[in-house]
Amino acid sequence: MPMENFLIPTLASALLLGFYDVCKKRAVQNNPIAPTLFWSNLCGSLFFIVIMLISGHLASASQCTLPQYGFIFGKALLVGASWACVYYAMRELPISIAAPVRASSPLWVFIGSLIFYREIPGVVQAAAMLLIFGGYLIFALSGKLENIDFKRHKGIHALLLGTLLGSAAALYDKYLLNTVQIPPKTVQFYFALNLILILGANCIFCSFRKNKSQLKFKMHWSVAATGILLIAADFCYFYAVSLPDIHISVISLVRRSNCIVSFALGAFIFREKHLSKKIIAMVLILLGVALLALIK
């Protein structure tokens, strides 16, 4: 597998995702989840459409058959559910816990690739998985220092569910871009439009359930920045996944190194505590990620 072909766009996606995580944390602070999701995605989608229009690629990106549209709509449903869980968790949890737990997504992608693509782990792969699990065990212990019970905290439950749904979406991405071979720009274009419909409908539904104790949405620059950064990160990611002979487990692992940026910036900006143990956990996770990436 030609590592140089996918490594640069995947690392670019990881860097953009790190800034995305920090903006997302700021966007959901004192904001309701549904309208924050909708407006951030709308801003990102409009940005993508403008870029495609300026570059002259909008017409080609919009070409799509009905079966292809159905496949992409399924991805939008999966990702929309994942985001709803993750945005809630980001509001309820310190980013120095939330971002690295989200970085466990490649492990679940790796397990999924074993099931669907029959990739059997070797001794080094198994050791890498143990390192990653060890890192999350330390995060669980550090979470207790902040009165976060990993077994009972709703934010943790939502984060884990969102991570599993996101992992399923990553496996589905390889099917869309590599097996069905839908062009990356087409996937991103209709994925963004479908998310506007799905998240808009969810936003309207949530408004009918509004009560006095519910937060009032306030537009902030970080809401728009969240959507734009995600569009940019996904553009790099979809290109990498569309390349021939790629391993989705490796791309997912490298991409989730975004937790380094999220951890460093988030800890500084949001003044979070108990960082020494979290740094140890981060090192274990990154060692596991590095091992899994290097042995492919």
C-alpha cells in the first residue's frame, strides 16, 4: 500500500479535526445541541457549495444516480445520529477526556475491518490494542478525579454511542468510495445537503419539545467555524479513502491523531485539570495508534 498517497491528506484532515474539536467544544457551551448542529452544518455546507462553484466543480459534484443518493442518505442518517451524541457529550465533558475517548474510534474501525475484510491481527497489532485500552483505562481513572463516573455519566454513554456510530460510518465510507466508487465530491456534496434536511427536521422537532429550562441558542463565530473546519477535514479524508488499495483502519487511526491538537489546545483554552495522568494516557493511545499504522 503506497503510504505516501494517503498520508498527507489524512494528516491534513487530522490537523483540521483538532481545531474542529476545539471550536465544537466552544460552540456547544451554553447552547442547545439541535440548533447548534443544524447551523454549524449549514454554514459548512454553504462554504462547500461556494468553493465548488468558484472552482467550477459544482456541476460534476451534483451528478448522482438514485441508488447512489440512497447510499449517501444512509451515511447522513448514521453520521447525524453520531453527531447528536458527540455534541451532547462535548458539552457535558472536559475536552481533555472527550477528545481522546473519541480517538478510540479507529480501534472499533479496526475491529470492524477484521469482521468485514477478514484482517487477522498479529502479535504487534494485539499489543497495540492493549496499549490503547490501557490509555482509556487511565482516562477512566482520571475522570473519577473530576467526579465523572464512566459507568453512569450520561455524557460518557452518549460519547461511546457516538463513537461507535462514527466508526460504523467510517467502514461505510470505504464501501461508498472504494467499492461502489462514488466520486468523493459527490459523496460530500449530497452528504452535506442530506445532513441539512436531517438536522433541520430534528431541530424543528426539538423546538416543539422546548421547555423553560432549555437553553436558548446563541449564534457564535465558533458555530460557523465548526462547520467549515469539518467540511475541509472531510474533503481531505474522502480523497484519501477514495484512493485504491487503502486500509480504512489505517486511515482512521492516522486521522484520529487529531486528539493531540484537541488535547493541547483544549487543555490550554478551557483550563482543564488533572492533565498529568491524561498525558500518560495520551502517550499510550498514540503509541498504540503508531504501532497499528506502522505495521500495515
